[in-house]
Amino acid sequence: MEIQKCAAIVLSSRASGEADRTVRAYTREFGKRSFVFKGLRKSRKRSVAAAEPGTVLDLVYYFHDGRDSHIVSEFSIGKQHREQSGKLSKLLYLFLVLETVDRTTGQNDPNRTVYELLAAALDALADTERPAHLAAFFILHLLRIDGILPDFSSCRGCGRADFSAFALDLADLSPHCADCARGRGMRRHLPRAAMEFIRTSLCTRFSNMELAAWDEVTVLDVLFSLCLFIEGYFHVILKSKEMIFSGIANGKNA
């Protein structure tokens, strides 16, 4: 056993025992790890906000090699993001960003670029009025860091660089123009604006993007395709995706 320190962003949290809280967090130094906050739920001196998803922490903990969870000794809260908005929709996009990192990263596999991307995304999400745009932007860059984004400059089938509509192959996200997509039986077509959003996201800082150029419906189509790809590629289910898009569907049917 040894004492370690790290900066961490809480990805998920659950009650454990009568008073404890167990969290999964993405740490700057060690990648994803699980931690136990002993007695946190009944403590009058320590804030339960430390275990809220999206909270940024400085941790001191007892590291046990070979164990799945490590006991927190001390902590300080850097930032809190869970209650950044009274809007349920923004909270759901926060959960999607956190869950995407949680479901696509392994334990004890550090990547400081992922940590920095996540920290920046949480700050941007707190400020933006277009959370769907931020979520799609974030996932594109997360997949880029993982090295699994295809070339979006041209159609994978015929090589055309300019096309008015396209489809994404959910096996590898490769783009196919409308003609090639129909030939492959791909039915979910996206408009030209969706490709413009993808290309712009990959070469421009989020704060510099003219977000009003892309309506929410277009961006949600991109986001939905990205989520479907993640679920298939990593063999996971994104619960927050289900909440976001079932809510949208219910809103349309109301």
C-alpha cells in the first residue's frame, strides 16, 4: 500500500454500504480508477458534492496494487459541474460526455490528452447554450484521440469530395455519398451541413465555431450516429443516449 495523489474528474457514482460512496473517475495521472469515500453520505464535515458526476477533485488516497477500488484519505473540490444549469437537457448532455469517457476507456490506462479534453469540455458545456453541439464536438475529438476516426475528406466508396448528402458506415464511421450509400443499403442519410459540422469540428476550436450555422436537428443526427458507432464498436450501451433521444422523440410526439 502507498499514498498517491491525483487530479480526477468524477464519471459516475453509486452508494456503497450504509454511508460510503464509490465513484469511477478519470484521473490526469493514472487514467480511469475507482475510489471509495468512506462515510461520505453521513459526514457533516465533508461535502457529498465530491462524489457528484462532473466534479473535479484533487485526491489523496491509499493505493492498493491489485485492488479494484482505492480508499480516499483527503480531497478538495476544484470545480462542480453537475448543477451548472437548471435545464435537464444540459444535465443529460453532461452525463453523455462523462459516460462516453467511462465506457470507452480502460482501468489504469492514462492519457493526459483525454483528461484535458474532458476538463475543457465540462467548462465549455457550462457556458454554451448549444449542449448538443458540444457533445458531438467532444465525441469526435475523443474518437480522434483513440485513433479510430476515418478520413472525412471524401466518400469511402467512390472518392468524391463534394456530395450533397451522405451516410456514415456504423462499422467504422466512414462516409459514403448518397449514391454509394444506396448501393450498400445504408438508409440513414445526413445532409451536407452535417459533414460541414464534422469537418469544422475537427479543425476549429469549439469557442471559435459559428454554432448557429448548424441547426440542432442536424447536429443531433450526427450525435446519434456517433453514439450508435460507439455502442457497436465498444460493445456498450450508452444509457444517457437513450434518455436524450427518447426525450426528443417524446417531445415531438407530444
